[in-house]
Amino acid sequence: MFRGSITALITPFRNGGIDEAAFQSLIDWQIAEGTDGLVPCGTTGESPTLSHREHERVIDLCVEAAGGRVPVIAGTGSNSTEEAVALTRHAREAKASAALIVTPYYNKPTQAGLYAHYKAIAEAVDLPLIVYNIPGRSVVDMSVDTMARLANDCSNIVGVKDATADLARPLATVQAIGPDFLQLSGEDASALAFLASGGHGCISVSANVAPALCARMHDAWRDGEIAEAMRINQRLFPLNKALFLETSPAPVKYAASILGRSSPALRLPLVETQDLTRRAVEAGLRHAGLYN
């Protein structure tokens, strides 16, 4: 259901607010370039600094612009279970295809707490849910055992976005849960290796600015064109690396500004990229054939 190249969308800003026209234009371009799905209000969309009203508006805008052409996986996570339930209910009302739920940050729940958090959301909202496991940002790591328990007990917990960068993790997850549990990489640089270990796709930052290349890499892998997939992966590698030289989404917003898709503006405490990172982003875009 959710496979291939799925873009973790940036949220364009203008004059301090959401640039709705730029956001929906970005979505149209993504779909025209072959993107397989869209994630509004994830980390890349600066969800921590969106107000609740803005968060809901971004999801509404994304569903509207997608128009059923590709699935929309709405970011609805929070370190408050009650808030996550409310945001996920809105995603369902907005007719999102699924919700992406990040592991609760800062609170540092135990595995028992993680289980209870996700089970509460799954029982409250009848919508497919995808666990977003990103220890580098949330400082908690959902174990494979806890994920397997949730998948067994909650039929609407259907997969994981795995940003651990542990390429043994998808192998262990297949063993514990089975091959039908969706596994989506959260790391562009290792996305192809993740597919080789049992993954189904990638929720990608790079796809904001290289949607056609990212989609083609996944298509090539799916079609058994391994050499082509590897060639594209090499072409994308400098860009994938450059987009994480500073805290995301600062570098990818700069890249998007070069391509005329968004302003580089972020919300504090994030700030625009430094010159050294800008040069690396420009070089990565050139290497990928996206910028002269």
C-alpha cells in the first residue's frame, strides 16, 4: 500500500506564515515527477514549530492537492498521547491515507510506555498507523520486540519508518513480524541497502528536490534493474550527504530555494544554512544533474 519513494515534505514559509501556493505547487510537481506518496507535517515539515491550527491546515492542503493521486501519510505524532490522538483523528477526518506517529520525544518512555502510547492511538482512531522510530531525534528506540507486540495486538499498526540507520534492523523485523509489515527507510543514504534487507520504500528528504531520481531508483529496484538502481544511488549520494550536514530541513530548504520551489526560511530555533553547507548542497545538486 505504501511503497517506493515517499517524500517527507518541507513546509514552505513566507512572511512568517505557510506559503500555501508554494506547498501545493510542490505537491503537484512531486506527483508529476513520479513520487509514490507524501508525508506532510513530519520532522522535515517542521511540525514541532507549527501551531495545531497550522498542522491541521498543512494536512488539509496536502490531501486537497494530492486529490487521491498518491497516498498521504500525515505526521500526527506528539510526546503527549492525548495530542497525538487528536491530531490523528483530524488526519482521518481530512481523509489522509495513514498517519505517521513519531516515538514520544523528551519524555523518554520505557518500552512499556511506548507500547501503551501506540496502543492508545490505535484503539482511538481507525486509520492505518506507521511507527516513526528515530532515536537520534527522540532519544528513545522502539525495540523490535515491542514493535512485534504492537503489530500483533493492533491490526491498524501496519509498518515502521526506520531512521535508526541499522541495516540489520529490517532483517530482524521480518523475522519477528513477517514480510508484509511495511518497512520504510528514514535515511536517504542507506535507502537502497535498506531495500536489499527487506524494506519496501523510503520516506525521503532528498525527494523534495530530486523526486524523479528517487522514484526511478525505487522503480528500478522493484523491476530487478539492480545496476540502474545502484547507478542512481551513486548519483544521489553527494546530495543525500549534503542535506544532512546541518539539522534538517535547513539544507533541503536551501536546495529547494535554488530550484525555485520554496523560500529557504525556517522557524526558530532552526536557522538557515552556513556557507560551507550551501556549497556542498550546490555541489550535490550538480552531481545529481539538477543544477548547473
